[in-house]
Amino acid sequence: MHERNFPLAAKGKAKETVRWHLGWWDVIHALEGTRRPIQWSKSSVIFTTHEYQPLVLARHFPTSRQFVLPSPPSVISSPLSYDPPSILSISPTNEWLFGFFPGKGTAGIGCLWRKGNQLDNWAVREYWSFPAGAGVVTAAWTSAHREWIVSEAGTSSRLPPLGPLTPVASPLLLLVTQSHQIHICYLPPFVPSLKITRATLLQPTDPLHPPTDSEQPGKIGGDRICTNAAIGLCYRDPTILVAMRSRLMPSQSSSQSPQAPMDLGISLDMSQPTLPSDTSLLAEWELWGEEPTISLCEVRLEHRPAVPPVMTRPLGPLCRPSAQLVDLVFFCPPPAPVTASPTKPGPGQEAHTLYLAATFLDSGDYTSLPKSEIVSYKFTARDASSPLGTSYWVLKDETKRSCETKVPCFLISSVGRGGLLAGFLDARGLLPRWKQGSKEITSGAIEVLKFPDLTVNEEWDSVPIRSHVDHGNIDVPVSVALSPNESLLCSLSSHLLGSHASVQVLPRRVSGGLVSVTASHLPGDLSRQLVAAIRARYCPSDVVHALSMPTLPLEIAVNTLCNALAIMEADSYGLSEIWTSELLGVATEVYRSRAQQLDRGPEKDLCGSRWETAHDVVSLAACCGAFDACQEGDAYDLDAVWQLIGMSGWVIELVERLFRECVLVGDNPAAPPSTSKDPDLPQALSLDNPIFLHLVHPYALSRVQTALAHVRRFRDHVGKLAAKGENSHIAKDVLMDITDCSGVDLQPLGSLLSEILQDCKALDPQELRRSLALCSPAPPLKSHVRKAIDKILGSKAIDRARLFIKPSDLIDGVARVSVTEPAPRTNKGKDVDVVNKGLLVPRQPGNVCLRCGGRSEFAIESAAGAQNSLRWQTWQRTWRLKCVCGGQWAHVPSMMSIE
């Protein structure tokens, strides 16, 4: 694998240089069928399989939270009879997952899982068997789902549905089997079982004799087994193109054999031949193996009466002899956006074009690096003037690219980059010195290839492939999957050499001859990915991962959030506030992730304060929604009185915390900024404190005003009622204590906040947008912060004594008197439900948010029936799938298990 070179001129201790060389054995596993499948879902969960056991493993990125999917009952009852799944496929809607368990000398099992409310809640929905020799080779999904794209100009648009449309809302699962059949699986609404339609891919459709699993068309003295396949889907097109590579194997069930059976009897005729000739053995040996062609078949789905649901038509094969197929990938270029003149298509707009890319390796005599080439085939749809009965897809062009010095290790299509992502391995390289302690090397590069000429796209840079190295052996990426927003790539190496999973950075745009990572073009590139993720309701964790790296300047992260907000405001048709909470949720994840990865220092504290402020704003919006749901005119649903009391207490506590900071700053008008090195000066004495975002941005301040107005009306409504029982008395007294004994007066506070809100709406929109991205007042808005603080301190809305000293501090403080410094409250806020702001029961099962870390026990389905208020239950159901910050739920067996 490697050799050592010693320079002759080295004196004293030899300067050792260790090199690695790529050999045929490093890439041959790509031809032996040892690839582990991998899928990266839209919820940022990476699905793969166990190396040796029939299990599906899942891992959330970037939290590394792991779980195992339940296996079908037949696999659980006999795990030794099945191999790990060879096929995994996630649906575009992120709701379904298909896996195929090959059998060990028995029938294989196909399994369909369905996702629940939590990220790690998957249940087996359907499972069925596949006969031996008819297992699944590849899978694809088609549905009415439409992807979002954002142009460089910032315009958002949706692509048409990929693949044929169906009359039902549920997606279709397309399977290609080893027996050269296509299975169309669908689960219509309100139907208990899965429906499967089959058709052969080697013969035209025969409506009178539909195929069965036992049929194996294409036998030529042996079993013709499909070993590699790809399914090509086109936008707004009902016709599918299937490409297959087959292998001819000796028949396992045929009673005839080219060789005569051995006669164990002893004959007296010595002239009888005893062995077949060497010529017949050689001819039979050359008959088996991989076929030199790629078979093609077009499939059309029909939903008309008296017409077969699946129509197939085989096409002429593609010949590629003396080479072994490694990768087979389809790519459909997305149609250009509709312009003002739709009758004149833009340049390169080909809505009915499909490209097929294939990688071939030729190991020769296994004494040198395999020869490799990439071939692309261009297919175009038939013209409307073509006669009926001809093929729909027509081969128009074929392009070859030979790889002399590098070996391609993977191909994957990328819609966002308009071509192929190709990984190329170097033939040799340097190993890290053992003193460095590094176990990673650069083993190749990832490039973007253009269609149809397969040349490198100069608009995108080339990024290195980082591989794990151990004892001179490097990991070769075998299976790859794109992240939800195509900003990262996860790769798996073969388990024969020690399987490792790694996350690779993908090429970014090149601006002005400079790589976008170091240019100002990066915020625009990442902001467009963020906008597309928010509009599509995808998890933006792959984009957030790049923004939360400590090596990336904080200013770039802020500019990215600001640009994303500007794009959404300009393309929201006056409804920008519907996306503001979504962007605040992303900002929560960005700043919290940076704070977790940074060491102790000012930036860590700043990011911590910013994400908490952003989380407070979205929590206020959720509280306003809860009060609105339970409001009946000027009255409120008293069946949810305790839940509303808990929210009222949280709102009052937040406003008191804001006003305490106002008092501290107001009492020190000449206080220096937060960069002061005076250890005795509190951090709160700065006007750029993130909590003052509630006094600057209209979205945040309006939520504070609305929430306090709800609390005041709720207090007045409960105060006028006569308590009829002990529980009513307690609830009324608790609410009066929360509101009347607080440090704020709710009556004059409404008009005061309305006046400040009017001043906020007159501020510069650009500075307001940047303040929202900062989750803190922008520097030019400090004068407005000072003006708002002066108005608050000059009013009668605050009681300073009650604001800083609580009755509980006077009663319970004596028991905590100590001559030593009190211990910090490390569990502050962790015992409060992130949704309903109530107290958590320690040993109660519940959910944890993977974005903000908040916990909730009422978001689980079993708690839905525990409430008496129907209005509260209706509002509660809105948070079954996500947290108030927009993060995803994960189940935990006990609240004490989260620290």
C-alpha cells in the first residue's frame, strides 16, 4: 500500500517520507457488491445499515443522536436468515422509508416504515416477500412534491413535480428487481394494505398475461440477473426510463447442463471418452459473467379505464464491452423559470431531456491501477410530429471522458449545481507523520461536471476528499448521500477495509476568480440555501453547520442571516412576518451551535445571550397564539385556567427581566460599552445587550405588547368572577399574586409600549433587518434604545422595589444564608416546559427539541387527552411535530435523562 523514501542528502536522523499508492484492491470492492446503502433525509437524519446484522441504523446530524429502526417481524423471528439491507430509499416528503433485506438462500423481505411525530419515531407500516433471484436492485419515489429553488437574483420558485402525477396524494414507490421487473407500489388513502402492480422490462406490455414473480424472462441457457439499475424521472413527464446492467449466471433450477453428468460406473470399453474437451469448458466459462450492454426500457403509467396501468417498451441497448459498470446515474435538468414570454424558451431550456451517466472500470490483468472512463448518454423526448408507435425516448448523443491519472469513486446528481458531483481519487499521496497525530489525509477531489461534455464546471470550485487512514490503508468512499440542502455530502467506505462514515464539504461557487469560502459571495450562497430550506420546510442543519463553525467569522454568519431575511421580505408579497419566526428559529440554532463549540470567552457569552433572546421572541409569539386560541371576546376559556396562569407568569418574568436591565442602564447613563475590561461592571450596562431587541424591533415589541394585553385581560376576567370551589380560589389567588405583586403595572404599560412601538416602525428597515439577524440592537439604533429606556424609567409602569426584591427572596433567603459565594443555578430554565411554560414532572416521558434543547412533556400524543379544554387541545396539536423554535422533537423516556 505504501513505500518509504529516504533522501540521500539527509544527515543525522533520516527524514522519513511515507507515501501511499492506490491499487486495484482499493477500488475493486466497488465492483463486488459490498456497498452499504446510505440516505440523508430532509429532517437531517442519516440512514444506513449495520455491517453484519439485518438492522437499519439512524443518526441525526449534527447532534449525533442515534436510534435503530424496528425490523419487520419475519426478520426479528429469524435474524440469521437475512443479510443487512442492500437498498434504502427515503421518500421526498420525508414520511416513508423503504428497505430491502436479502435472504440467505431464502426469500428477501421488503419493508416500508412510516415516520411519526418525533424524529426517532418510525414504525413498520408494510412488509412483503420477494422470491430468491428476484430481489430489489434499485428504488425511486415519485409524488406531487415540488422542490424550491432560489435564483442568484433572490427570486424563489418551485420546480414541477418530478415523475408522473398520480390521482392520489400518496407517493408511488418504484422498484426494479433482479428478474427485470418493475414494481409500482402505492398505498391509497383509507386503504389498509399496499397495492403492487408489476410489469416486465424485457418485453412489451401484454395486458392479457401480466407477469408474476416466478417468471424470469431473458433466460439464455442460464439465469439472467439484473445487478445494477437506475430509474430516470423527468419533470412534468409521465414516462419513466429504466437502465439495467445484467449478469448471466449458471441456472440453479435447470435440469439440463452443457456438461455431461459424470458416470461413476466402470466401463470395459477403454475407447470411451472420460472427460469433456477443454474447448467446451472454455466456451462455457466465457458464457457467464457481466453482459457488455446496458438494457433500456421506457415505462408509462396510465390512470385511464380499460388501459393497463403500466405500459413498458424495451429500447435498443447501449453497448460497452470489456469494462465493468460501477455507477449508473440519471440526471434531469430542471426547467427554466417561466418568463414573461413563455412561448420563447430560454437558452438551454429542455424540459424533456434526460442524461444517463455511467462509470466503467477495467482492471486488466490486475497489475496496475484500473483504467476508468465516464460516459454520458443524452435522451430527448419524441417530437409531437413523430408517428405513433415509436419510442418516446430517443438517444441523441454519447460523450466519453477517460480518466488517466485519477479514478472516479462516485457519481451523484445535483439539481442545485446543474450537473454531476463526481469524486476522483488520486493515484498516490503523502501519509501524515506519526508525530502529527492526524488520521486524515487528502485522497482526492470532488468536482462538478457539466452535461453533456462531462467537463469541469468552472463556476464551482474543487474541494478535497478527506479520508481516514490506518496503517497505510485509506478509506475509499463507496456510498454517498447529499444533505437536504446539498451543502454537505456523507460518505461510507467499504466494511471490508474497516467502514468509516465521514462528512465532506461540497464545491461552492467561484466569484471573481476567488473561492467563495474566502469571498463576500459566501453569505449570498448560504442565504439562498437557507431561504430554500425555510420555504420547503426542510431541516437547515447542514447550512447551519457551516455557519456555526468557530473558524468562520461571526460577521459572515450575521450577513448570511441578514441576506436571507432580505430575500424573504422582498419575495413575500407583503407577508414577511410569516417567515420572521422561521428565521428566528434558524438564528437560535446558529448562535446556540456556535456557543457550544466555542471555548470560554466574550463571543461564547454573546452567542449564548443572542440565541436565548431569539428563543424568547418565538416563545412570546407562541404564548400569544395560546391566548388567542382560548379567548372568547373579552373572556377566556376557564377550562385552561392553570395553563394560562403558567404562561402569564412566564410573560411577567420576561418583562421584569427586561425592565431590570433598563434600570441598570438608566442608572448609569455614561456606562461604557460591553467591551469594558472592568470586572466590577455588570454586563447589563451596555446598550447592545441582546435583550433590548424587545425594545427595537417591531416584531418582538408587538409580541410583548400583545402578550401583556392578554395577561391584563385575563387577570381582569378572572378577578371579576366569584370563586365557587377550593381550586378556583387557589387559581384566582395565584394569578393575583403573579400580576399584582410583580414589578410592573399592567394598566399604564399598554399605552407606553404602544408609543415605543410607533417609534420603532419609523426606524431604518435595513437596520431593523440587521438587528433581527444579530438578535441584538444594531449599533445605529442605540439612540432609540436609550430613548425607549428613558420613557420606561420616566413612567409609572415599574416598581423598582418589587422588580429587584421578591417576597420569596425575603422568606426563603434566610435558609440560604452562607458566608461563601452561592453556587450558580446550572439548571435554570431546565425544569420549565418549552411550550406551555409549566413545570416538568421529572420522571415523566416526553420530548426534547434538537434545536434549542428545550423539553416538553405535553407534546407527546398520550398527553393530548389529559386536558379538558378543547381550545387548548387545538392549540396544543400545532406543536406535535415541532418546537416553538421550529426544531424537531426526539423522544426521551424520562425528563431526568436530559442534562
